[in-house]
Amino acid sequence: MRLDELSAGMNAVIDHIETRTADDIVARRLGELGFVPGEPVKVVAVGPFGGDPMAVKIGFTRFALRRTEAARVILKERA
């Protein structure tokens, strides 16, 4: 499952960030912001029209992500 598929209020754990090129700037920046494997993430809110942007929370920090950026965050499957 991908982060952009979660509804507001849902929690998940990050598995990995999808890298599309050898020097993927978006993937690197997401990692620098704290989107790292094993980190819990929660969708706080989504935009009213098409759900863009999304507000997500990692630890005590909130971020606004475009849905295309959130789609790069792959979540762990629940057991």
C-alpha cells in the first residue's frame, strides 16, 4: 500500500521510499525529512478537491505532501 491510499486518521508504518532514478531528488528529500523505514506515519487531513495536498504526521512533525509525492512512500503490509 502507498501513503496516498490512506484515508485521514489512518496510521501505518513506512517500508521504503520508491526510487525512480539513480539520483532521485524527491526520494532523497523524503528520506531527509524523516520518511524512513520503520517510522510510523499518520494521515492527518487531505485537501478538499481531489485530496491534494495531504497533511501527514511523523513523530511530532507535520508535513504537507502532494499526492504524487505521497505515492512514493510504500507502507508495510499488516500481518
